[in-house]
Amino acid sequence: MLSAKDAWIGILPLPSASYDSSLRPTPTARHSTARGDFSGLENRTFQRLAPSGEFDSSDFRNVVPRFEPEARKANRAFVDVLAEVAERKDATPAQIALAWLLAQKAWIVPIPGTAKLERLDENIGAAGLDLTPDDLRQIDDAASRITAQGARYPERLEQMTGR
């Protein structure tokens, strides 16, 4: 197996004046139907909540508006659709979310972050999933009906994303 270094995989930083800003690489995929708005909402988020419904005090999501209790409640509908498809596919909702992104366009490449080897293995497993046209339609329909609630980042961090 080739390593990223051997395959010359990487990101080449370009001066912003040398390319159209609409083509600028971003940390997560965005699509005209706001699919990127649901990133981070896979089922793991909800599984790691304390019984009180709160994250551990050191968890970054405590400052992210998208993960405030009311936003989580509203956004849960999309996670439930991913979980439904995941159950049929013997996969996790996170794998379904990644497989769905991979199925969109050849140039959409999800870049999930993790600090845990088991999550990396899980994420890699998404590449082997085959979502049927019906699966994709179900997820697309849900994404088109649901508007993600809560800002993606706190305002001070959002200003750093260049959006």
C-alpha cells in the first residue's frame, strides 16, 4: 500500500489571488443543498453525551452553537435518517454520512478528523459501503427537508474560516 507521502498526496497552498475564491479548499465539503451543514452530527455525537445531556466539560462542542441542546434536538432528525440506513447496511451512521458524501461527486472528499484508531478504521470502512439509489434518495430527501440548526462555529472561530 502506498503512503500519502509516496503517492504525493497533500495540499498545495496557493496564494488567494491565484484562484477563484469559490474554488478555495475548505475543511469540510459544502454543496448547494447545504449538505456540509450536517457535518459532525453523526450518531457518535449523541452517544457521547453524559446522562444529563451535556458533553464533558473539556469537550470542544460545548462552545459550538450547533451542539446546544435545542439545536441538537432539531438536528437529530437527520441523524435518525442516517441511523435508519446504517441499520439496513450493518454500518454506523458516521459511515453512512461519509459514504453519502463519497457518492456525490468525484471531487468531494470528506476529511473526517479523529484521534482514535478505532474511529479511523470505522471511517475507512465507509469507502467500502455501497449505497443504493434508494439509500441516496432517502438521505438526499431528508437533507433537503431539514435545515441544520445552530451556527457551525462560534462567531470568533467562524471569522477564521474565511467565509
